[in-house]
Amino acid sequence: MEGIDHLADERNKAEFDVEEMKIVWAGSRHAFEVSDRIARLVASDPVFEKSNRARLSRKELFKSTLRKCAHAFKRIIELRLSEEEAGRLRHFIDQPAYVDLHWGMFVPAIKGQGTEEQQKKWLSLANKMQIIGCYAQTELGHGSNVQGLETTATFDPKTDEFVIHTPTQTASKWWPGGLGKVSTHAVVYARLITNGKDYGIHGFIVQLRSLEDHSPLPNITVGDIGTKMGNGAYNSMDNGFLMFDHVRIPRDQMLMRLSKVTREGKYVPSDVPKQLVYGTMVYVRQTIVADASNALSRAVCIATRYSAVRRQFGAHNGGIETQVIDYKTQQNRLFPLLASAYAFRFVGEWLKWLYTDVTERLAASDFATLPEAHACTAGLKSLTTTATADGIEECRKLCGGHGYLWCSGLPELFAVYVPACTYEGDNVVLQLQVARFLMKTVAQLGSGKVPVGTTAYMGRAAHLLQCRSGVQKAEDWLNPDAVLEAFEARALRMAVTCAKNLSKFENQEQGFQELLADLVEAAIAHCQLIVVSKFIAKLEQDIGGKGVKKQLNNLCYIYALYLLHKHLGDFLSTNSITPKQASLANDQLRSLYSQVRPNAVALVDAFNYTDHYLNSVLGRYDGNVYPKLFEEAWKDPLNDSVVPDGYHEYLRPVLKQQLRTARL
């Protein structure tokens, strides 16, 4: 069966140019070519083999990660890869490692918060990996509440040094990736104290380990926090703990772009506006949304291909059984996830533009759109990571019992991905930040201040609070104006209702606490509107030929109408649509599923994932699932012997009823 494409018939059904869709998915022809070339480079290199990860001990897994990172760095230098190509190489290696935090958090923190002099000194070392850094913010006792961090950095004017100290057990740094065993340095966040006054949380560059023998420096206690969920998965990362016992660092290792402490110990805010920190935050959250699209599309690719291979029931008179993907129940669960993967891809592209826009505005000291950009990125990080974690698990269930096998690729993908719901901000806490911004925006509607960016629709509050949907037949739900108006009306009305309920409380903060659940729902409605609107905006661009555009159109309205169906209570309770219009939306949704069905396998082929990257027997490009499942089964160490170890000591006495004489 080797060499046969078991999914060829499915691919022949496609009504669009898959190669064209690959470019749309990648964002540009250049991006596609870079990704395609680097993905194949990684797949063909035996050092990056990963199919045996589940069978490695923690120590073996970690050592293999160190080997892969060193080999990757060597290849980057040998091939003279650009920054973009190096980033894609690390991505396709697909093994969480210290380099993720070094490049993704440590370097951006110094770029964003360090002075030009500090950047020159530290980035020259970090870019050559002569030092390896991590981002030490989260503590054992505090995560989301950054202002509650307990680590202290007390200035000593006698020696011109800061004294970094862990005053309590809960003040221990806990979770930073790369900290446990690898990082030589960290950006440590601590309470800055000078002249007896606490100036709040600031960043400091602290050396943790010797650059000669890698041993921890005096008065520093550091280690790994232990095994995490899943086999393989995130256990390749050395998430660590860190404690300081009055560790001294030079004053100039405080990141001083936004504020500094003078030789005499005076705290001086700089002329650089503090809002600059938002730029880094927007960048980090934009990458998280892009990661959500990557992870969800991987799961959907596996589930879609396997759903086309798997047959169950429906055989008549000895005929073949029905492909699982042909059942409407399967389509109703799978196709909205396929649509979500594309939706998150496009809103991620838009966030890249937003980051550029925010950066340019910051350079020009224009902070008008910053609060909206901050709320928007917080909400989209929360929305996309929650939907992706849930979506990966749904894909596992869509693959039936075989989806539970490690070799399906889905259990490990879930275990690797699910921390995204809590790192860089707990998802519920982030939506509450969005809600606070929405409440402030609603409160200002009568003041003449015009809402900007993703809240611009609130400027049409007079219309949206009283409009009624004009949908009269199922096809009307393919009208972008009708869809957007329904989502805008729902989001605005939910926000206004929350604001009205808040106004009934004498103490606004107490009211906020009482209405937390409602506020989260209002924030989610706003964020879903953003994703729908950006998908619709994408359709208005010049993207591909007629066939490609038709498929994206179908996916866009599947995404929107499935959300409408899932949150029907919101749409009906706010009178954004009628029950009859909801029924018409369902009719249209079923029709869209039928239109996507012949294109489903081709739509996941457009992700252009190699079998190496997917690492899934069920999601193989050639669909040759069953023989490969057996191959994987035989590789398990339990099958090294026919009779299991322990048979003579424990199993034979039970079978022979010789328990009294057995030495158990």
C-alpha cells in the first residue's frame, strides 16, 4: 500500500486551486516559499526526528531538545539564514525549548524597555547566543496580578547596586520557560525600592549562572518545577523556579528606558512615555494569535483527513460503508473548526498590521488608539486560545478511539497547546480587561468622544440599539452587511445592558465584581465581532481566483453563522434577530457544509504541512492509516517481548492460583 494516495479521490473533488490557496494561507508568495523550503529542510534532517518523543524519559527528552537547538543554531549559521528563515526553522522543529523564551520574551523585553546603551551591550550578546535569557515575572503566589509580585530590588547607594531578594516562599519565581536548567540570564521583575519608597514593578537583567561551568551564582537557588501534562509535549521545556538571597547587581542592569535610578538613589521617570510597553505587549499577543491558528489548523488537518479515510455504517447489500466525513453530525463539529482556523489566520494577519500601526504611532507620540489596541489584543489572545484548546480536544473526539493514541498527534498537541489559555494572561482575566474598556467606551458615548478602531461600531449606537435585522430568506445570511449588523447589535446591546446594570450600584467596583460573568460574555461578543469583521474584510481584498474566493466566502459564513447558532441566546435575548431568522441561519449553515464537503481535504492541504510537522498517523498526507497504526504499535517497548516482564512473579501465580506460595 506504500506510495498509494488513499485520499486522491478526495483531492480530485476540489473546486479551487490548492497551490493558490497555499499562498493565501501563508500571507504572500514569499512567505509560502520560505515556509515550504524550511519545512522540507527540517523534515529531511534526521536530528529533528520526533516520532519517538513519547517513549523518552524526561532527561532523555530534555537532552534531545538541547541537541536539536544546538543543531538548529549550527544550521542557521551554516546556511546563513535570515531572521525570518531562522524563525521558521525553530517553528517547524516543533519542540518547546528555551530558545522560544530567549527570542520570544527576553530579547523583546530588552528591546522594549532597555536604553540604547543597554540594548547595544546586551542584545549583541543575546543575538549571538553568548548569553541565553528568560523572562522571570510569574511567581509562585502571583501570576495575573503583576502588581502583587513580591520579589524586591532595593537600591544600595553605598555600593551603587540593587539587591535582589526573595522575601517569602510565594515570592519565588515559578514557571519561566528556559529558567530551570538553561538560562544564563533573566529579565527579573521586582518591586523597586529606593530611599525607603516602593516604586512598583520594574525589570532588571540578572545573571543566574556562570558562563564558565554553568553552575548557579552564589545566593541563587534555581531548578526545574517538574513534569507537566502529557508524554513528550511541554516536558521538553525546563520551566523553572528561582530564589534570590540578597543578590547584588550593578545599578545599570535595571532596564532604564522608561525610568531610572540615579547614583544618589533618586527615582527619575524618563521622557519616554510609559505607553511604549504596550508595543511589546501587542507584539507578543499577536504571535500568540498566530500560534492559535497554527495549532488549530494542525488538529483540523488531522481530523479532516482521517474523517475522509474512516468509514463506518451505511453499507447496503455488501457495499462499502459511509465515509465519516459525510455524516452531518461530523460536518457540524468539524467544519466550524476548519473555518475558525482560517478566521484566526486572517485576524492574526490584521494584528501584524496593528502592531506596525501602534509602533508608528508610538514613535510619533500618538497614544490615542493605544487603550483600544491593548484591549483588542488582550481579548483576541483570550478568544483564540480558548477556542483552539477546545477545538484540538474536539478534533481528538472527532477521530474516535484512535484519536486517543499518542501517535494520532492530537494528545501531545493538546498538552503542548493548552497552557496558552493561562500564560501571558489568564483568559478570563483578559476578557475582564476588555470589559472595563467597553464600559468606559459606553460611558463616553454621550460625551462626543468618537470610538476608534474595533469599537468604531459603537459610534452608531442610536441605530444599532433600535435596528431590526432585514433577513427574510436563508440566502440573506450571505450578505456581509446583514451578518455584521447582527453581530454589532448583539455586542453593543450586551455592553449597554452591562453598563446600565453597573449604574445601579453605588460602588462601581462592587458592581463590577457582581456582574463579572455578564461582563465576560459582553467582551466575548465584542471579540467575536472583531474576528468576523476581519474575515469579511479579507474577502474584500484581491485574494486568488474565483474558486479560492468562493471557498473562503463559504468558510467565512460558516464561522459567523456557527457562532450565531452557538450563542443564539445572546442574539435572541438582545432582539438582534428573530427566532425565524435564527432558523434561516441554520438552513444556510447546512447548505454551506454541503458546499465545503468536496473541498474539505484540499482546504487542509492548503496549510502545506509536512508529515514530519504533523507527526500524526491519522493525518498522513497519503491517508495510509491502518498499516501505519500497526507499525507504531509494534514499536512500543511493551512489545519487545512476547511474554511481559513480571509474568513469572505476578501474573502466573494469579492464573495458577498459587498466591499463597508466591513472593508478592
